[in-house]
Amino acid sequence: MSRHVAVLMGGFSAEREVSLISGEACARALEERGYRVSRIDVGRDLPQRLLELRPDCCFNALHGRMGEDGRVQGLLDLMGIPYTHSGVLASALAMDKPMAKRLFASAGLRCPEGVETTPARLRAEGAPFPPPFVVKPAAEGSSVGVTISFDGDLAPVLARDDLAADARLLVERYVPGRELTCAVLGDRPLAVTEIVPKTGFYDYRAKYTEGLADHLLPAPLPEAIYARVMEWARTAHRLLGCRGVSRADFRFDPSSGEEGLFILEVNTQPGMTPLSLVPEQAAFCGISFADLVVRLIEEATCDP
């Protein structure tokens, strides 16, 4: 009998729709390779669903809170069901941007200067440094809720009615220049992609709408910068304790040379949609989408 894989998708984070697309693509790839697949649109009844289905392992295609921050990973550990991607600690650390920045800085990886704050503090005290700066949720993915202020205006952030007064925010100095990303599969950096949005910055809409951003692969960079991005991506993957696949995001200011490279964050559940960067880099390295998905499921495990 073929292995029974439960593909976890959807959920109830801000990235639900993207997760559904990622999950469906992965489910189809596994079915094409002969796996028995159950699709689970994750809700709070997930433990009951898993007890009913009794899968051999789970492909975690969830994005954002609950699916990417260590909580689902902890549940699967408790239930003894092997799963793809990173475990509890790596997932929680990577999702918490201020904590991840401290870890990266401790290993000599350059991060943009940043200060953790709340909407209440921003309203009372203003921004912690002059513009331009970026305001983002301290624990969110896919550029959800990211605002760039070039003139110091905080109104777009403070006007949001979905942010509690004590919500955790990160204010970072804006790094001008180029958007770069590098996936790490196992312990191998795959390639470096430069992302060129057609308008604005690489926000949620640009990431998941065809035609709104160009992917330059391999990124047209000086050899030393290209190699450093690959090296830092692998270092960050190891620092966090990631497994399976991760993707590190960078900004590069060419006017500052090698001192202009900054790591922004690591995604432990990178997208697997037709527009996603990890499958694109894998294909560049000769790894088909189906081979990538199968590799992840064959390496599925629980935290020791």
C-alpha cells in the first residue's frame, strides 16, 4: 500500500489563500508519484481529523501564524506524526523577526537596524529614528501588513483597525537597492534570485499575482556578493536549526559595496505556488517540482 500523506493547507492566517494554492499543488504532485493523499483545510479540529485519517506523515503547506510558528509542529510532535519542514524551535524563532535578528547578528550577519514597538508607542512617541523606515508585524509572513514610509508618515499604520494597541511591531531602517532571495534545501543553497517589482515594493499582491514582478535567476550580481548571499542563507538556516527547505530574504545596496548586504528574515514554510521562488530555484538546479515535494516528504520527521 502506498504511503498516506495528509497535506495541511489553508488554516486561518492572513496567508490562507496562498496556502490553499501551495497545498493543492503539492497534493497533486504527490498523487502523480503514487502517494495516497488526504487534503486537510486546517481548522481547530485538526487533532480529530488526524486521528480519523491516521496518515503516515504530513506535508505542511501552511503559511503564517499557527502553521509556520511552531504550534502545528508541536501538535504533530505530540501525536507522533512525521512532518515536512522545520520543527518547533526553528519555526518559532524564524517567525519572530526581532528574535531572529538577534540570532543573526550574534553570528555576524548584517541586519537593518530595528526597534520593536507597538501602535500605542508609535502614536505617543513617533518613529524611533528618521525616515525612510519600514514598519512590519513582528511575527507575520508574505509581507502581510508591511508599510514603507519615506517621509515619516505613520498614518497608514496607525489607521489600521486590525491592530491592537499592544500589537508587536518592528520598525527597521529602509535599505535602498535590490531585493534578493536564496533557498536552502537540506544544507545546500540553491541559487540567488533578484526580484524586480513592476510597481512599488514586493508586497503580498506582487508576490502572488502573475506579471507584477520579474524574477532574475541567477541574480546579476558581483561574484563575491552572490557567494555571500548563498553563504549567509546557509548560515541562517543552520543558526535557526531549519530542516527541509527554507528561504532567506535580503536587501542589497550596491552603492555600499559588500557592506550594503543585509539579511531581512528566513521563511521556514516558503511558498509552493506556481509563482513561488523555491520551486523556481529548484528547477534552475535541475530539481523538478515533483522531485522537490517527494524529497521533502521522504525526509519528514518529528523533533527528537
